[in-house]
Amino acid sequence: GQNIDQPTEMTATEGAIVQINCTYQTSGFNGLFWYQQHAGEAPTFLSYNVLDGLEEKGRFSSFLSRSKGYSYLLLKELQMKDSASYLCAVKDRSNYQLIWGAGTKLIIKP
Amino acid sequence: KAGVTQTPRYLIKTRGQQVTLSCSPISGHRSVSWYQQTPGQGLQFLFEYFSETQRNKGNFPGRFSGRQFSNSRSEMNVSTLELGDSALYLCASRGAGEDEKLFFGSGTQLSVL
């Protein structure tokens, strides 16, 4: 079956580092996305991984291991504005649809 | 460049009614997809339109339908509303050569009483 798992909620301290994990099971894999969604706002694109490895983009990095069905989003030097939900989505090659995780609510404390 | 625009922002309806939601994609984007978002669940794919044709469809009942116009604007219709249809409905557009990146609107929050 198709399944995306990510923690429901995480808490971290301003200035620290946090890693949000995402594991997936799909019938076919064609890329993994991370989106950020602030409460009451539209999801916005963060990263797209197709190949294994780490991709760094400023304070945010995303890692993918296709053999393990695993990805993580790494946020460094956390700021209060990083408080948001982080959505993991996998593109299923069998039907080209995006399968979404339920999202991880990240709470940043001073 | 204006972003994806969804109207209305909020809607309150009663069971049995029908509703139409509107989405205007980013200028030049021909692909529009619709998602349902409820607390504790991932985004659920409804359908995708490209150049006025439905290209893909999720696992929703026939009460959920959509269409796309020649200017790429899209509408979604839900008939015979049920309490369980209460959700945030998100529209996303995608352009050619955008590496599959979706641009979302702020959504329409539908409450069914």
C-alpha cells in the first residue's frame, strides 16, 4: 500500500537544530517534496529530492535514501518564524499522484 | 507575478446544499490541482486539470467534480454536502519546467453545518 509517516508534533528551541523525519512506502517512487505551511496560510515549496543524498539550501537541508524509503528535513539556527507545519509528499510513479504525509507541527520556544 | 487566488476564503453551508469554489492559477500555468486538507490528515488529492481536461482523479465520490476554463481558471463543485466535507480546500498550479513544484493558494475553508 501507500503510506507516508512523519511525527505529529515536535518542539525545539530558538537557535537550535531540528530534524524532521519522513518514511514512505509507495508502489513506485518519483521524487520527494517538503513543504512548509504556516497556520491559515498556503503551503510553500521547500525542497525536491529525486536522487539519494543531502541537498542544502541556506538554513534548510533535505536528505533522501531511496533504498530505506526515508527522508529528513534539517532546520538549522531555528527562528521563531520557523514555527509551522512541515509536509512531506512523495510522487508515486505508478499514477503520478502526490501522496502526502499528515504533516509535522514544529513549535519553536524562546 | 500574482500568486494562486482562491475564492471565497470562507464558506458556511448546510447539509444537502451544493457549493462551488474558484481558483485562478498563476499566469501562464496550465495545470491546476485540487486538494482537501483536514486536521490530522495529509492533503487528499481530488483531481488535476490541464488545458481544460481532467488528467488525474483521486478517490473521492462523484459528488466532487471540477472543470477548467480556457483561461486556466478552475472551479470545484461539491453537491449534496455532508458534515464530513468540512475542510480546507486547496488549489495548486504548476507551470512547465518547474520541476514539479506546486504553488498553492490560501484555500477555501468550508464549514458544513
